Amino acid sequence: MNLFKRLLVDASYAVQTSKGYQKRKRFFYNLLDNNDNIYKKYFDFSMIFLIFVSIGILIREVKHELPYHLVFFNSYIISIIFFIEYLLRLWIYGSITQAIIKRYEYDSYLGREFKLSKALRNILRFKLAYIFSIRAIIDLLAVLPFFHELRLLRVFILFRVFKLFRYTRSFQTLASVLATKKFEFFTLTMFASIVVFVSSILIYVMEANNPRSPIDSLYDAFYWSIVTISTVGYGDMVPLSDEGRFVAIVVILAGISVLAFTTSLFVSAFTEKLDEIREVKTIEDISKINKFYIICGYEEVAREVALSLHKKHKNIIVMDEDLSRVNDAKSDGFIALNYDPGSVSSYEKLHVDINTQVEAVLCLRQDDVENVYTTLTVRSINKNIKIMSLLMNGSNRKKLQFAGVDEIIYPQEIVGMIVKELVGHPVAFEAIHELRSEQSNINIHEISITKRVLENYARVGELNNKQYRLVLLGIYKNQDKFYFNPLDETFLEEGDYILIIGNKVFLQEFETQLNQKANG
Amino acid sequence: MKNVTAFVFGFNNYATEIIENLSNEYKNVNIYSLNKKDEANEKYEIKTFDLSDEWIDIEESINHENSIAFCVLEDDASNIFLTISLRASFEHLVIISLATNKESANKLQIAGANQVIPIVKTTADIISNMINRPVATKVLHNILYEESDLKIAQIMVQNTENFDGKFPADIDWSRYQGIIVLSIIHEDLSKEFIYSSQAKHKELINGDILVVTGYEADIVAFEKKIGRRHYVDWGNWSW
């Protein structure tokens, strides 16, 4: 390998492993192309603003003399900004260094001489693919008003309007929807073209020789055909001969069918893609939620859990492979996706960070096989996420534990324990049942001791819970030890939880006071 | 073991859990199933019954004060029919029934069940409590279901002179014998949280019942000081 190739490969490795370079490239990729990036929308809005400014200046310029600074801004500043954007997009589209490294490693692996020409050909191929894409061409044409001295090139400002397609996602959605009916639209265009072509010639033949007829040239005939077939009918040109009118009848009838066909194509394209569009929107909404619970399966227990969590203002995403259950969840007001909770791709499609955004996954299908399968799927994606699961048959407990469930809820066991307490310790049962019940006015709250709380409340005696007519049941320390009825001198520590019993209203006031005073 | 006979109607996973948990509390646990095949069960002695039964053989073994019946048939409609049938025959029998949903729970209550356990709602409440209040749920669960040192008891006040005529809300119960008083049940069976406005203005009288929580030894000491432990009369127990 000659020195130049060696240097090129070394440089490629250096660039590819450079954290600074990669970080910058990723930044521009996110800014220009990543719809999940929060800064992209600000960038898009800025570009849309520049486009409107540019169009505004163009319109104003038609009948007014503009100050030089505005013309300068429109012709140079905006053009340069668009050109920089064009170059950045060209840069982030594929990686030159990666292509060189890939070719080099491929050739080395096969024991061949590194063929730089092949690597360059590959680079050229993907860069040209971008350059000749419709969007890139529009981007480039939008830069042309830079040469505003050439008056003709000013009209290229209109290409800046087309750039709006890039920044407005609804336009992209519209284009993608219509693209699904490419064949039908092609057929329709062919049909309309043939009708226009034939009718133009016919009307020209019938009317051009009539000195009273306004249709005098082939261009007039073509104009008349288009106006008629589109059912616009300005009335500035009308056929006067009987033959000409007969042609008009045929074109009008063809026009009605073209219009009806076009409308039905639009409607069917949108109807077919509606679910997909909604799904994309739902996923976008989900990615914006900071913290949420994923409920896998939407049967009776799942529904009750979802409603209960919703009351506590927790965010919930329901996932079920059964469409009717998904519709149930939607009609209950939840974000629901018709995804299989047992499939890894379902979680990938969500575009969320499971570690930071998902609080827990609740496997609530009333079917142990499904819950084990879902648990294994979730565990294969993330080892740390909290998983809670329903257990329907006691003999499957070990399977769920082995699959990686953190908390198992076994309704039969719950009923057994409730019965035991009901008949053995009815007083305890009733008292605790009342504390846990949402319907009761007397409730138990757990309050986390944070740094802010500690700034003003160092000991139990300082909490003033009695002032709020609240009972301090105890402190839960270090995640494992519960200190019942602690003494006033007991120190509070960060991470402790105090369990307080009392009237809901006082509990809320007490909690607010703890934080307010700390803030003060 | 003061209770005599428990009747479990229906034989399924719920029934087996109930039977296991009843064995320490009841001298006899009689199991009845609609399915003849269950009679062959080796672990439990199971008799068959029919929803149109007149309950003649059961009537002989029922002691209204110390008996309890569990209706745990899988089908809600059958369970409701069973409950209403038992209530029609045994006016004072304590009946506890399982329901899958709220609608069935309401019907079971109308049918005469003393207590209904709505399975779906109960399970869902436990899951949401584990999420919303994990620490409180764990502590309360330990008090209620696990072999925790902490207990809950109800104690009838017999020596009001200990309180010097103070109102219950004015006493620092948390420093009184190491126990925490949660609520008061008055003679008329009205119940108040210990720091409620009513408790602030109502003097304690002999016969009032305090619901307390604390360590067993402290509860015993408190009990000796102010009265005696009060046990629930199942005959009057109702929700």
C-alpha cells in the first residue's frame, strides 16, 4: 500500500474514532434530520421564518423599490444560510471515512491490495444519490437567488417555498400518503392526458375554422380542454358549432369522472393510512412523556389498575396484540398501541429510553404463558427495569421468577390472605383496609425525606405532625428497616420515608408545609 | 380455636387457598363442590352439592354463632344463586362470597353476603398501591399478613379515670405506653379517627373501644391499664 493510501486510511481511522468529530456530526444530524430531537423544531421554525421573509420580500419587490439592506439580506444572507444547510446535509449523509475503512478492512480480510478507487466509487455513489434527490435539488435551487443580478434567477426564490416540505411534517405525511397510490394516480393522469389531448385536437378541428369561435389556435384548444375537464369552466371560450358542443359534452362527462376518481383516490389513500398516521402521532406523543408505566395486556385487572393509576396522575401506555382490547383501552382514555408486548420490535418502535422514561412494566395478561413471554422479552432489552406480573396459576410462580419478574401478584393468594385476616384479625383487617382505601377520608401517606426537607426538619419532634392532627406511624429507613412510633429525638436522614396517617386534607397541607418551609 | 365450622362451596384455586388459611382458625372445614369428580380428591374430603339443595344435612352441623360460609363458585351467576339460597335458609349465617367484578359484587351484597371480595378490584388495588405507596403498602402488609411484631387490636375502655377527663384528641397517644391509637368506636358503633373534630370534643367514656397499633407487649400493658381486649362478635359483623 502506497504512502498516500496509508495516510488516507490512518486519517479515516483518526476521524472515525475522534469523539469531537463524531459528537459534532451527531449534533448536526440530530438538528437537521432527527425528528425526536427537541432542538430540531426550533431549527425548522427558524428556516420557515426565513422562507416567509424571502417570499415577502419577493412580493414587495414587484411594485416597490426596496432598501438595499433588505435585498442584501434576501439575496446573500438567506442564500448563504441555505447553502451552509445544504453542505451540512451533504456532509451528514453517509460517512466518507467509514466507507474508506469498510473497504480497507474488507480488502485486508481477503488479503487483497486496498482498492481506493472502489471506496471512492462507493462514496461518490451515495453522495450523488443525495445530490440528485428531489429534496437536495430543491435545496440547491433555493440558493440560486444569490445570483440575483440575473433577473431570471430571482424566480428561484419560489423554490424556497418547496423547502417548506422539508420542515413541515404534515406535508411529508401528505406526500407519503399519496405515494401509496402512485399507480392509481399514474393511471388517472394517463386517462386525463389522453382525454385532454384528443379533445384539444377535436375542438381545434371543429372550431378553428369558424371565424366567430374564440378557439383559434391549438393552444386555445388545449386551454379550453383543461378548463373544461377540470370542471372549472371560466366561460371565456365556448364552442359554437354543434360538433364542438358534442365534444364539450364528452369532455365534461370525462371531467366529472376524473374529479370523482381523484377525490376517491385521496379519500381511500388517507383511510388506508389513517391508522398508521395516528400510530406515528401516538409514538411521537409517547416519546415526549418523561415517566410512564407500560401495561402489557388490557383485560379486567389491567383496566382497573390503569384507571387507578390514572386517578393518581400517572402516565400509562397500554400495549396489547388484540385490537378489540386496544380499542377498549382507547375508549377508556388511555394511549394504547396494537403492539405485541412479547416482541422486542414493539419496544424499539416506541423510540423511548427504557432506563429513564419507563417506571415499570406491568405484565397484566390473565395468562401466565403470555406474562412469562413478555417478561423475558422486556428482560432481554433491559436488565434493570422493574417488572410486575400477574400470576394466574400458583404452579407457574417459579417460571415467572426465573424469567425476571420483580413483583408477583397472585390473586388466589391475596384472597387466601384476606380470608385469613377476615376470620382471624378482623379489627386489623378493617383498620388497614380503611387506610388503604381511596374512598376513605383517613389515609396513609408516605413522604420522602429529601435534602430540602432536611434543611428545616432534622428530627422527628420538629415535624409538627400533631399540629396537623396527623399520626406518625413510623419511619422507613435505609430501604429495609421500619421504626415504629419513633422518639422525638430520632434524626431524619435523606432517603427516609415517614408514614403519616390522617385526614386527606391535612395530609396534603402537611406535605406542602414540609416543602414550602424548606424552600423558604 | 373458638370457631367451629367453615363451609366452603366450590372447589378451585381460590377454594384451596381459603381452605389452607382457614385450617388454623376452624375446627371443621367442610368442602362442597358442584363437580362429582372432586369427591375423588386425595388431599381433601369433598362432598358434592346441588344448587337446588335444601341444605338439610348442612343445617345439622351449623352453629350460627361460630360458623362461616364461603361461596367461591367460578361462575358469578351460580355464586349469587348459592348466596341467596344460603341466606334464605340461614338468616344469621356469616357468608363471604367472591365476585369477579363490581356488578356481581353489588348483586352478591343484595343477595345477602356479609362480605364480598371483588377479586379483580382487590388485585388491581394491591398493584396500584404497590406503585403509588410502595413503602406504606409494605409496612401495612407486614402488619396484616406477615409474622410482624406489630399488631393491631381493639381495646374497650373500662378505666376512664386514667385520662383525667381529657378529650381523646388532647392526649399524646404516641407517648402513651408506646402504642398508637388510630380510632375510637363509640357505644353507638360510630367510628372516628383519633384526631377528628368529633374526637376533639367528645370525652372518653367506659365502653368506648380504641383501635390501637403497637408491639404486642405494649398493647397488653395498655390493655391492663385502661380496660380489656375486645373481640369481634361475628354475628353482628357486617360491612
